[in-house]
Amino acid sequence: MVIDESILQSAGAEIREYKSTENIFCEGDTPNYYYQIISGEVKLNNYNEEGKEFIQNFLSEGQSCGESILFIEKPYPMNAEAVTDCSILRLHKSAFFSLLNQSPKLCMEVSSFLSQRLYYKFVMMLNISSQNPAIRLKGLMDYLKSFQDDESPYSFMIPLTRQQMASLTGLCVETAIRTIKHMEKAKIVRIENRKILY
């Protein structure tokens, strides 16, 4: 979801700079801000009791993070960590809600965006429950491609690394690489200059 940067700044948003690996917010923190990425990449993750990382999503320019938690009185259930150096607009929760109250159109856009995120969670939950790594990876690719109009084969370049795809689907990177090669032989994907076309 992209809220025009000038609208956010006129409402009092400030630009914050984050270095790679720096946390924007942490699991257990109280949500007080709406965050929108100007540049850079952010991952949403958790760590289990053994310290193993579970990546929920990768976000980039124009996307927001943690906004759904602003609507409930609960702490963040995940971390938001800068993958690269990032510039992020940060708007206080009360100013964010004032914006939504003043603009029914913006409120509908936020609702639509939250629905898309919920849809992604359901799709990924279904795919991750499969033991077949090809089904997991294809489900992720189907979701990513669903936002473009051209549905023809190989018309969409997957914007993730193999490591990121493995993390998002709960696979080890070696399994993801091997499965993608099998998918190429089966003509499900095409690989050009190490880029995956789906």
C-alpha cells in the first residue's frame, strides 16, 4: 500500500534511516507508528526458542509494515528488520487514524491492502502445509504473479532470491534450488541469467 509521501509528511510523518540488520520494531513492542518504506528492504521475522529464524515476509519500497497491529491493543507478534539500509516514513498512530477518519477513500485503500495481506497469509499457510516443495514454491510464485495482468507463461520475473524463497516457504535453500531446477525441466519456470521467470 502506498500512501502518498506528501500526505504522510503533511500529517507529521518523519523520515527515519535504518542500517542493515537494525530493527524497526521488535516482537513484544507496543505498536505506536505507521511505517512506510521509501527505499530499502525489510523482513518480518520471528525466532523460535532454539534461535532459528522464521521469515514471514519481505517488504520493499512503497510497502508498509506492521500496520494491521495498530488496529488492536496487542504487542507486535514479529520483528521488522532492515535487510538493506532503509529510509522509512514513520507516522504516529494517532495521526494515522486521523488521516483515515478524514478520508473514506484512504480508509478503503487501507482496508483493501489489509485484505490482500490476509489473503497472502491464507495462501502461504495452505502451501506450507504441503510436504511437496514444488507445491510450496509454486504457491508462492502464484501469489506474487497474481498482482500483474499478464498471466502468460514466463511473463513474471520472481523478485526474490532463492534463499528468500526458501525462507518464506520453510524449505532449506538446497531443496529450493533443486526443486526450482526440477520445475525448469518440467517447463513450469524458465531461468535466464539466474533470474526465475514464471
